[in-house]
Amino acid sequence: MLRIKHYFATGLLITLPVFLTCYLLYIIFVFIDGIWGKALNFYLKKYLGFSIPGLGIMIGLVTILAVGFIATNLLGKKLLKLFEGWFLKIPFIRKIYPAARQIVDSLISRKSPAFKKVVLVEYPSRGIWSIGFITNDSFREANEKLGQELVHVFIATTPSPLTGFLILVPKRDIKVLDISIEEGIKLIVSGGIVKPAD
């Protein structure tokens, strides 16, 4: 009986991460494919009698490559500026698009990554420490109001490091950890199970 439990536990440790990874990839695939593929496959099925799984992803990748190619040319840059100018005139969109653009730029950019350092901060109360990521220096008004240098710290939630909340912490109260951003993310995603290498 103990041997069966051991086999089961070992099998679970191996198969569960594989299953969860495949499941997450499946959800992402279905979501992205559904943006374009659903409508196109409806017409393909209706008029030609077949559908193509993954058509939405293929069209999405081609669209991204085409936009990237156009945007890197001189004429494309001018067209992109004209399009953004027109796009930002729409009342609701002009409040969302600039912030979304900044977030995507900071997440993708290698020159200025969104997360700069992994830190420890005493939060939510004294004696309790949370893992966070420095995202930026604080804005001037906050520093002036409190008379001290503050830092933006993003406190990520387990298991998703992209959801969480922002706190402003005095620079002197931050303990910088000597671990990489990737190790910090793994620590949060695993709920502390996966520790950084000592």
C-alpha cells in the first residue's frame, strides 16, 4: 500500500505540472484563436464545408509581422503617427490607449524592463515582509508631500506575477535582494515552493 502511494505521489509530481502547462497553453490558444478564427471558420465551414484549427493564431501572427514591417519603414512610421493621432481623438480610447502602450512598451523593452529589482518590504504591517519589484522612482509630488524619497514597488500576487498592487515605500526601508527578476517571479508563481538558488 505504501509503495502504491509512493508511485501515485511521484506520478502526480511529474504529470501535474505537464498537465497544467498544457492546459494554460490550450486556454491561451483558444482565446487568441477565437479573436479571428471563430468568424473566419464559421464562413469556411458554411461555404466550403471545413474549418482550420489555429487559423486565428496564424492570421494574428501574420498581422503582427505585417504591422511590424510597415512600422519600421519611413512611410510606415508616418502612417502610424497619423493612425495614432486619429485613434487618440476617440474620447474613451484616448484615456486607455496611452497607458496600455506604456505598459506594453515597458514589458517588452529590454532597455527599460518593467521590473527593475527584486526587493523585500515590510508590508502589510511591521514584522511581515513581502516580495516586491521596483518599477520606478516615485513622482515628485508624493516625495514633496511626505518629505522623503519614495520608490514604486509592485507587490505581485500568487500565482500570477502580473496582478497585484502598487505601494510607495521610502527608499531607506527597502531591502534589495541579490536575485534575478526571473527568480523573483518563480518564487511568487510557486507560492514560495521554488526557492532562488543559494
